[in-house]
Amino acid sequence: MPIQGINDGTGVVIGQPARDTSEISKLDFMTLLVAQIQNQDPTSPMDNAEFTSQITEFTMLDEMTAVNTNLEESIMVSQSVNNTAMLALVGKDVTVAGDSVNLSSGVTSENVVNTEGPGTASVDVLDENGIVVDHYEVSVSGGLSDINWDGLDDNGEAFADGKYTLDVSINNSGIDVPFELLKTGGVDSLRYENNVAVVSVDGSEYYVSEIYKVS
């Protein structure tokens, strides 16, 4: 019985993903190299230096592929470990950008300002209706400075429990001092966005990189 044809065995294997033909494989390279040697002009054979150069390039490519694979695996492991560690933030108090302060049983949450220089912080405390219920001043230095509200009225009595807001301005000899107002609150939940941890604090979301302090 005559043989009609012989296939080269390079077809798609059932159950295996289709090969990306846009990239050359080790087998492709060796096949091309062997074909080049077999079909070279006997009167003008391949130069030894050119042959060695091609082998060297192939070896370097193979090594770079292995390094890239190992690097990708290391990044995935690092991300997995980091994401697992971030879960420990849930239930912790963190300091992030914000102007709110919580009062519970006479105890207030912490507030901090991050300033470019020293000055005097003038603070108005507003209730949930936006009404100013208290005012105080605090001397601050450059960097992070506490401006905590004591939660007491003029008679030394605690204000009603609830959520309040601070309206702050900082001045030094008549010149406004740039600053960022920070609040402290508990991490309610955590989620991931493009492999980056995002925490929820008092209903607002922050990237982990935006956390100033964990307490």
C-alpha cells in the first residue's frame, strides 16, 4: 500500500493550548540552524564566527527567558505574601487624610496635621448639622503635630457621642501655613484593586500607601 504522506508531528495536541506562533521556540531555532547548515553553499560555508554568534545569541535568549520566568514567579509570591499580611489591618486603627473626629463615652479619636512649618492651628468643631459647637487653638511644629479635641464644652462636660468635623486653619505671623489634616479611624474592611490593597475607614476608601500610621 503506497504511503500518501508523512506529517512532521508539529500539529496541535488535543487538550493542549494553541501555540503562540508569533514567538520563536527553542525547537524552531534549532530547526532553522540545522536547515541553514544543511543548505549552505559548499563553496562558501558558514563562517565559524557567525555560527558561534548565533549559538551565543540563542543561549543568551534562553537564559533571559529563564530569568524572566523566575522573576515573574517571585513577584507573584511576593504579592501573595503582601496581600495576606494586609488582612491584619482589618480591625486596626489607622491615620489617613480626613477631617472627621469620633466622640464616644467622652473619648475622642485622634487628629493630626502635617505642616510645612510651625504655626498656630485654629480649630472649629462642627456637629453633624454643620454647627460650630467648640473652638480651640494649638501650637504646631513642622511635620506631624497632634491637634486632638478634648470633647468637652466650656463647663467641662462631655459633648454628646457622635461624629464631628474639624475646620482647621494654620497661621504663622499673618501668613497661612500649608498643611494636610489627618484623622484616625478603624479599618472596617479590605479589598484588592489591581492587586493593590484598599481599606475602608469610616466609610471612605484609601490605598494602603495613603496610611500614615497604624495603631
